[in-house]
Amino acid sequence: RGQGARRWGGACGAAGGGMELAAAAAAEAASEGDSGDEASSPNPSMELCVIWELSGEEADQDVFRFSEKAIETFNSSSEGKGLIWSFFFFSLFYMWPYQTMVQTQNFLVTEFPEKGAEAGATMMMVTTWPMFLTHTVLSLTGISRRLPYACKIVLPCCVVAVLAAVLIAILHMPSRSPDLLLNSLYVAGFVESLAESFVEPAVYEMAGLLPSTLTSQKVQAGNGACGLIVSSVQILTRLVTSGLGPIGKDQLEMLTTIFVTLMGVTSLQIMVLYFWKVRRSNYYWTYVRGSGHSPESRAEEIAEDASDLQDDFGGGCIENLRNTAKALRYVLPSFLAVFVCFLATLSVWPVIPGLSCAVPPSSSSSSKPDRSSALQSWWFDLVLFTFNFSDFLGKCMQSSCPDRSSRVAWREAPMGCSD
């Protein structure tokens, strides 16, 4: 419409949740003779952007998905603030199962001293690789975009809640088999990794579609807060029960039971938060589901635009791979930086510090480690706490967020993207 050719763009929102292509519905076209001016929407919550084919200096300007007014309205409204903090708790809750499995390192070393090295490494593998592989397949094939959010959030959380109940029952068995307990923990780590591969990208996607960078930033902050809380609880428990001395196997088992119980509770809380807070928000239906409260005169146009967008970006596997390749060009520097950082750090943490510092008791029948190993047994908790504390501080820095939400990129005039 007008004299310019309208172009759809994929918004890059790849902050840990994968590269999902998003685009906005078109605003009312300018009158004949005008060249590609964006008309204002009568509804502030529906101020979505149009991308026109620009040339010259206009093509070098940043094109944002949302107007400053829409972002300011969202950030200042009580409903918007509630959603921002909802994503903080989303992240806090869905990260709890992973942190629970990571914090079993000391328990594994004490409970299975003959398998201390093998158990820790296996636990880290079953809690990371399944999530990576599943999320990669879901993203590249486009299956994750076809699944409704309720399915991606409710079903995995139900599975984790049931898994937590089974683990608690095994931990309270009077005469349990060591192999049963160890294999159960491995299975729990594997299943929670699969569950997180559905929930985490869904949360990041919803946060990225809302007109604010604070939603995505709160997801990161909740991620860091979860690790910090788990580490703090373990250290405080040690201080209360054993002082500066080493913590015994009974205390470690009690901590594991508490963390597993909270794993089931937090999984149920995710569902409550989604249905009670997020789905009841007008912003959710406007920006995430794309069925905003537009005037009736424009309802047909928006529905037609959404249908065209689905045809363009919702094709088969080959088309999804092409779209992923296009999006990857815009986020490649950030993608490589994150990949190298995580590859280097997670290759050595926390297994290698744990093997160096967590010392099992000299006697496998002893309920407490030797007093001489107390200092070394603290190092593992301190390493975890230091990492999680620094991670939390870094993710809480709002100064790292841009003033505007994600810029829009399209093939004819590539633009940088920010998370």
C-alpha cells in the first residue's frame, strides 16, 4: 500500500530461548501518494510496526517492533509490571529442577564414594545434552511454534511434579537399593532436562514478544536467582546443622529431599502462574497470541496479515531451516560468544572443582566425613555460591538492556538485532 512494497521482517529474540521468528501485524496504510509512512493505531496497545522497502538514508535508520509509547505504557502500567515479575518467577521455578540435580554433587560423592567421579560427570551430562538436542530439533523443524503454549508449559511441569513424587518415595524407602537410587537420580536429571527444553524456550518466546526488554531481563534474573537461592540454602543448612564442620550424609540426604520436594512444588507453581497471571492479561492476547482488541473495521485486515505471515514463516521443515539460517546471520556474533563462553565454563564446572574439593569419608560405612576433610568439602559449596552470586548480579543489571525493544531485520536491508 502506498508507493512502497511492504516487507515482513523476522524479529531476532534469541536470548537463550532459540531463534524464533516473530512479526507484527500491519498498521493502516497512508493515503495514496504518501511513500511508506506508518499510520498510528487508535489503540495504544496495538501499536505495531510496518516495514517498508526504504532506500538511501531511510534504510539506515533503526526500525523497531514497538513504538516508544507502547513500551512506556507497558512498563509503567500495573498489569505490565505484574507480567515483568511473572517472568522472573517463571525462570526461578523452571530452573529449580536443574539446580536441584546440580546440587546433588556432594550427596552423590558421599552416598556413592566408589562412583564419585563417574556419578558427578554422568549427572551433568544427563541434565544438559538432552535439553540441547531436544531444543535444537524443536527449533529447526518449527515444531515448537506449532505447539500451543499451554502444551509446552503444562505437560512438562506435570511430568516433573510426578517425577518429584516418585523420587521422594524412593528416598524414603527403608531398604532401598543403591543402584535404584543412583539410576533414579539419573532418570530424574534426564527427564527434567527434556521438560526444560520445552518450558524454557516457551518462556523466553513469550517474554520476547511483549513490548519491553524488561521481561527478557527478568527471565535472566530469575535464572541467576534460582542458583543463588539453592546454594545459599545448602550453605545455611550446613552452618545450622554442623557449624564449620563437614556435613554428614544424613544432612545431605535431607537437603536432597527438600530440594526434590520444592522441585515438584515449583513445577505446579509454573502452571498456576501461567493460567492465573499471564493468560488473564490483555497484553498476552494482544502481543503473544496476536488477537488484540482492534477495531472491527480492521479485524479482517489483521486476520489476513496473520494468515500471510503463517504462510511465509510456518512452512515445512526445509522452509524453517531457511528461516533459521536467515536469523542466524543477524545473531551470529552473539551466538558464537555465548557458545564459546558456555562451552569453556561448563566443560570444567562444576565437575572438576567438585572432584578436586569434595572429599568422601575414609570409611564408606561412616555417616560423616573425616574432620580433616572439612575444609576441602566446603570448597565445592563455595565454588557454586561464588558462580551463582556473580551470575545473579550480572543478570540483574538493567543497564545492559537497550532503551528500545528488538530492532527488526529484513533481508534487503540487514540490521543488527539486540536481545
